[in-house]
Amino acid sequence: MVKSNFFISTAIDYPSAKPHCGHLYEKILADVLARWKRLDGFKVHFSTGLDEHGLKIQRLAEKEKKTPKEFVDKMSKPFLELCKIYNISYDDFIRTTQKRHEKVVKNILTKLYKNKFIYKAYYEGQYCVECETFYTTKDLVEGKCPVHKKQTEFFKEEGYFFKMSYFQNKLISYIKKKHFIVSDKKRNEILNRLNEPLKDLSITRKNVWGLQFPIDSKYNVAVWTEALINYLTTIDYPKKKFKTFWPGYHLIGPDIVWHHTIIWGSMLMACKLKLPLVLTHGYINLEGEKMSKSLGNIIDPLELSKKYQTDSIRYFLLREIQFGKDGDFSENKLTEKHNNELVNDLGNLVSRTLTLAVKSKGNIRGKQELKINVNKIDNLMQEFKINEAIAGVWAFIKSVNKYVNDKKPWELEGKKLDNVLYNLLESLRIISILVSPFIPETAEKISKALNIKLGKLKDCKFRKINYKVKQIPHLFEKIDVPKPINKEKNIGIITMDKIKFSDWQKMDLRVGKIKAVKDHPNAEKLYLLLIDIGPIEQNIQLVAGLKQHYKKEELLNKKVIVFRNLESAVIRGEESAGMVLAAVKDNKVVLITPDKDIDIGARIQ
Ligand code: ME8
């Protein structure tokens, strides 16, 4: 019997580059929530997919000399592969270039037009191509996009607008009264932004890759306006599936809450449709900075899956990071969780239980001696406290391991042994159900070893079962703790046959003085240094990764050693004509400064 219906969606990703661990994290979270609801007897619709229109895609396709459609067809592949490899149990993978989406977009926009919420006017503003979003000058941080820290572009054009401003008060009172934005922090952030007058939304673009605007064929629909409608496309709006599943939960990252609450909320209000629930997770960071294609600091989850079991990666992300909070990606922590909790706690329990059980003659009977509070775990899952729910399951696994140690079944025989085995096998059966949303492959392996079909939440009770157990290979193998990436190398001794004096002389190392320090316009961690290297060449520009180590004023007028004749390079759009020498220890960078008396331009000999 179906308990109720549950619709969960992820954001649809831009296929502008390969997926990264942030995309993976969102899909795993949604997958876990979908799987848990299925275990609980709900009818589930879980959608994920790709946001395939917009200027960003158009420009990337041009660069590769492909049509935008050819480009997204190619780029969709790793996203589909990601879902397959990581066992993302979606019911629908939507791509906004599919015909079915065009129909629903047309339906919704025509409705907005008929309800008199669309008009024509001029728009001018700063546009971030990375977020495909207009910003007011006030929103910009030091003149750049607040999310991507990139230079915005100025656009002015005539186009169509959606009367979003009309919904300002309705949105404020809805957000205050209803369970709409699940995170309190995000709810307050949005309410704060709504203290300022809400502007109308530009919903069309000219000559930009997108769906045709149904009201005026000279225009295309702006990518966000159309992308949000994917949530209705995936449930066949306005047909039966829509009636079954709407409204659902939108699981998204922190950077797109405004789009999903204010833009989407007002569009839905204008169509007289119910509003969904908006659920936000945190960022996956790398060394404290958001992992993102545009910042270029990504971990490729497809590469990662060649090194670690996907269940170990899923487990690490879910167990280590508190839902709603940011978390750092760390291979060391992943390995630690794998070795301690998957190999030692779960893997060993399964292997020692199966070893004992295969020797038994079957028809194992006993009395329940172990306890688990499934309701408590279920309540944690209802509150999206996924890491605490896993901790609850692991507390049970640890208690079963302790039970084995206390009972010493290898010293027992007959009914006493049967009793312990009964408790162990029933515990394993319940564990296989409870871990299945988090580590689905492992759960399947356990249930196959027990020779039973994976059960549902209602089956998490001790009962009488006739087991025909099979031994299986170890679920997890221990892995070595990865070596730190910045491990210092022992350079070794150089003999005169390996390096010639003339080689050393080829390096033009000079004393220079920093005359000016500016932020690199396109990179968060970099400075542009203007360095005086003496009367012959005078000032040269270098790009230096010193921002995390020095304030601008600490660098100004500092004497440094410049590696002058290193081939110059363009780093994120800025020329760098050499390098400054520095000593590095434990990720701390300290510039090598020559004695004050030495002249600028002097060569290091
Ligand atoms: O925003 N950690 O696409 P997108 C966690 N197409 N989540 C992250 C992340 C990180 N480091 N980086 C990105 C878009 N995300 C639009 C969505 S929906 C109608 C349109 C999350 O590819 C991000 O917050 O830039 C978003 O929820 C999802 O990945 C897709 O990001």
C-alpha cells in the first residue's frame, strides 16, 4: 500500500564543464531522501537533469566550433555516467532541450501573459554569464558578481518583463507564515533582501541560445525563467502525474535560493499554483573555497570513483558533512571513514557473522537480545539530519559488534550458538535495510549473502526467518592513508655532471622592489605585482599567489628576488613576466628578501 506521494528534485546542472563533487553531493542527498521515502512505502518521483540553454553554453559551443545542441549532447554524457556510477536512483533525467519541456514552458508563459503579468520595456544592467543572472550595481562586490567573483557584462535591450514586483508583499507574508524555505538562515536572508523594493524580471533575450518566447517569436526565453519550469515538466504538468506529486521538495545549493523562492515563487503565484518546499544544502569546499568550475578548483567525481568505492565516497559525504552546512572535501577523512566505519565496523561484522552462519545447518532459532530504535532514526531523516541518522545506524552496528565480542560465538555450540546467530543474522538483515539509502551497493551485497530480498522500513523488526547464507568477499578492503599533496620532496645532492655552472648562470635572478600591488581581476587568491627590477627594464608585472599570505601594505616597497628570464605567461588573462622567490613550509609562503643595502637590479650570482 502506498503511504503517500513524495516529489524531490535537484537543481538542473549547467553542462558547461564536467560535473564536480558539488554536483555529486546534491544528487547523493536527493537520492538518499528518495530512497528513504521508498523504504517507508511512499510513491516517489525523483528528478535531476541538465539546464542546457543560455549564453554561457552558447559561447562555449562557439569556442569548440559546435552547435549548442551538439555541445550539450556531448557534455550530458559525463552527467549521466555520474548518476549511473554513483547509483543515483532518479525517476527522470530531464534535459531542457527536450521537446516536452518546450510545451510546458509555452503553457506557463502563455498563462502569465493572459493573466497580464508580462509587459514590454527596456532593460539595462550588469549580467553575470556564469550565473546567467542580472545584478544591480548594489549587489556587486567590488564591481564583480557576488557568487563567481567575475567581471559582469553590461547589457541593454528591449524585451519582455514579468511583474515580479507585484508579488513582493504576498511573498513576504507567505515566507513568514508557511513552511517554504526550510533553512531558518536562508529564510532570514531572503526576508532581508525583500526589505528592498522588488524589481520586475527580464524574461527574454535576443539572439541567445534558448527556447522561443511564445508571445513574440523575435525573442527567446531567458534561461532561468525557463529552467525553473523544468520542475513542472518532469511531472507532466498539467496531467495526472502533476496532480499526484505537486508540490514537492526542491533540493538546491545556497547560491540559487533567491531564484527558487522569489522568482519561482512569484511565477507560481501568478499561475495560481501551490509553492514547493525549498531545501538547501551547503557547499563542498576545497581548502575552504567553494568547489566550482569557474574557480577551477574541482575534484572530478568520475576520476575519484576509479580510486575509491562509490559507496565509500557516498558514505564520507553524507556522514562527514552536516546537512545545510558547508564541508571540506578531504581524501584523508574519506579514507579514515572508510577504514574505521566501513571496513572495521560494518565489513568485519558482516564477514564474521557469515563465517559462523555458513557452518550452521540452517533453521536457526533464537530470542531477540539486541535492540534498535528505528523510529528515532526515521525521525532524524524526516528532519533531514542525515548524518545523525547514519550515526544512529552505526551505533547499532557497534552494539552488534560488542555483542559478538561478549558472546564469543566461536566457543559456543547447539542452541546457544543458534541463539547468537539468530540475533546476528536478524541484525544484519535490519542493517542491510537501514544502510540501503546511504550505501546501496553494499546493502544489496549483504541481502544477497543472506539470500533474502532487501526489505522496507516496516521489516526492521526481529522475526523468524529461515536463512540459507552464502559467504561473500570482503565488502571493503582497508586503504592506505593518502600521502599529503604538498609533501616536501627530498631534492637530493646534485653532482657537477648533472648541473653545470653555466646552467646556473642561465637563470636571471635579480633584486627587485614591489612598487604597486593590485587584486587580480579574475582570480581570488592572486595579486598583480608591479616590480621595479632596475634601470634597464624598470617595471614589470608579475602574477603572484600571495593573497592568503600577505596584505597589500606588507608587500609594498618590499625587496624581493625575481626570476626574470622565466618564459612569461598569461595567468587568468593577466601577463606575468617571471616569478618571485619564496620559501614554503606547511603551506605558509614567505618571500625571500635580500639585504636592505643591495641595489635594485643587482643579479644573484
Ligand atoms: O545553478 N557544493 O547550475 P550549476 C555544493 N543551472 N553544491 C554545489 C557546488 C558546491 N561546491 N557548486 C554548485 C545552476 N553546487 C543552474 C540551476 S535549477 C532550475 C538551475 C550546486 O551547475 C548549486 O548550488 O551551477 C546548484 O544547486 C547545483 O549544484 C547546480 O549548479
